[in-house]
Amino acid sequence: MSKEYRTIREIAGPLMTVTGVENVAYDELGEIILSNGERRRCKVLEIDGSNALVQLFENSAGINLENSRVHFLGHSMELGVSEDMLGRIFDGLGNPIDGKPQIIPEKKMDINGLPMNPAARSYPEEFIETGVSAIDGLNTLVRGQKLPVFSASGLPHAELATQIAAQAKVRGTDDEFAVVFAAVGITFEESNSFISSFKKTGAIDRTVVFINLANDPAVERIATPRMALTAAEYLAFEKNMHVLVIITDITNYADALREISAARKEVPGRRGYPGYMYTDLASMYERAGRQKGKRGSITMIPVLTMPEDDKTHPIPDLTGYITEGQIILSRDLYRKGVQPPIDVLPSLSRLKDKGIGEGKTREDHSNTMNQLFAAYARGKDAKELMTILGEAALSEIDLIYARFADAFEKEYVSQGYSKDRSIEETLDIGWSLLRMLPRSELKRIDDVYLDKYYEPKK
């Protein structure tokens, strides 16, 4: 057994100082044993010579400086992994909370992992079908990609995340597909809603769920996404599965990072967040991807709420730098009753060109995608003009574009949270909308596709 210390010198909130320690490392786990035999967990935040600053996972009430002792476990936080994790629900520290027994781990893995070596990465290029037209048709998700959802307070990002978790699949492969879902800093009601949705759709059978509630300690909030990514790495690179990791809400994670940074009296950066937040987020996001020589892959959809709907806030801003695009939810579309309210014009998937086309989706995908973007953008401009100058000021063609924009939002973007559209269905809806426009306006589509798809089917 490791050495025990009776040298707790100071407790301030969740932080505690232990003096005279030897061979203790940053991030190492420890146990505090109270005089009544109760054990509480802690983690080393800082080492200064022989002094260790530790953070408690539980509260500090009842800890007596004289009679309590601490021993360090010699390792950082680990997750016991096994294929039996699928279909199970864990708390933010990897303990089962679904009333079923502990899993028997095949091995234990350090949750901090390592970002993937760039030289060992394979380029993402296989299409992942989410069943959501605004993503599949216009901002396509590719296997191994990191594509965040930028939402805002009160918008239905939870419903969209659940829908993607239930519907996502890789086409044209027999390899198993799994979902790892991490809920960070959510309320008990949200947690219940996620779990019941997974059970209702049957998605729970292929999903590993980690849930960290809003009243759990901040230090657990830091661990939860890393627990999820560790489970994903095991399933992807040791069990050859295609894994989709959905983490909601990254804003709660960043706030916990700020809280711990303030407790350590670090010099704050932008908006009070620590200066190393970029590096910290990158160390998580960069664990997604595909590795050369491995069949499995990790695709990541981090969900974050933008404080005050501000895209320039540090959390969405830094996330946008590290990831390959973003899906943006719009308050205006939400008010109009569009479900999901995905704003396709500022949304972007930087890898979409790699995952579409013949043999992946359909040969007309790239042309129709560009034409739909262009037509919707012009339709939105026409509607703004109509608001200022009135309908009479618009030309005949501008009126058609304005009607196109309305129909596009209602029929293409809005599909509800239970409709699973195949990519062929999505492309066909796109063509039925493009038929509202004269053929001469469809300048971004090759004649060969116009001949094949534009003429109304007999």
C-alpha cells in the first residue's frame, strides 16, 4: 500500500493542501480517509516542491485536519473498458448508474489519452448518413471528422443530438457502428429525457452513455468528456467499430475549466477563461479521427451553447479553429417553427467535398448542393428587399426566389426530430424544390444532371 500522509494543512472550498509528500505527480488520484473510515476521492492539481494542492471530488464537510489522512494511488484517472459497455449508462467518472452490475473490464485505460499523431492519420472521406437533410445534403459529415453544433440557450440542440445519435450510420460497410454520448453539466430532467429517448428509439443498445449532472463537482465535469473519448478509442481502435462521439455541452465543460483555474489563482485570459483553454480543447478534439492500418474511426460532434448567441465568444471561437466546420442553429428559424432550426448559410463542413459524389452519395450531389445554397441565399436577399421596399418592387424572378426560400426552409430543412431521411430522399427533395426555378437559372448544375433529374418524372 502507498504511503499515507497526515499532513493536511489547509482546506479552502474544494481545494486542500498536503505537505511533505514524495514522488507524487500532477493529475494523480488520491484518497482521503476520514476518522470514521469514510473515503473521499481527490486529484492532484499542482505540485510545489513537497507540497501538493489537491482538488476534492466530493465536498470537504467533515474533514478534520488532525485525524484525516491521505494516500496517493500512483496513477491518474482510469476507465475500465470492455465491449459490455455498450447499452450501459455511467456517471461522469465511469461508475454504472443504470442499476446493473459493474462491468468486468478487459483492461484499464488512462482517460487523458493522447491526441493522434498527424503522420498516423488517414484522411476522412467516407460519408456518414445522419438522416438530417440540412447536414447530409448541404454540410455533409465525413467519418473521422470533428463537426461541432453551435447552438444557443433555449434552442433544441438536445433533440438534434439525440436524433443524430439514433439515426447515424456509415453506408456501404458491415463494420459495427457505435455511439458514445457524453452529457456534461446537464440537469436531472435533461438527463432523463436523453435516456428515455435512447430507450424509445432502441439506440441505447449501441450506445455508451456518460452523464455528469449540474450538481456534480467541477472536477468531474473535466473528466466526463475524456471518459467518453477513452471508451470511444477502445471501441474504435481495438474493436474496429465506427464510433460517433457526441458531447453536450462543451460550454459547461469550459465553465468548469474556468472555475478550477480561478480556484488555483491562475491569471485569467479572455472573459476569465484560462489562457490554455485552446490547448485543453484541442487535446480533446484531436483524439477524433482515423488511423492508418485501423478499420475503426472516431467521428465527433461536440455541442455547445454560445453565451448571448455570440459566435465570437471564446468557446465557439476556439472550437471553430480546431474543428472542421460548424452546424449553426438559428433563433429566427426556431421562431418560425423549423425543426431542426439549422441555418445552412453560415454552417459549414470543411470536408463535405470528400464524402460526396458517385459511389459515396450520388453523382449529382455536389452540383445540387451548390445550386441550393446559391438559390437560398438569393431568396433570402429577395425577402429582405421585400421587407424594405414591398412586394411590388421585386421582379418576377426575385419573387420566385423568395417563394423558393420559404419552401426550402419548410420542406428541406424542417423535417422534425423523428424523421430519418436517406440521402436519396434528401437529394430528391432538393430537385423538387429546384423545379420551382426556370431551368435557365440553374447555372451551377451540369446539363447531364439537368436532363436526368430536372424534368419532372412522368
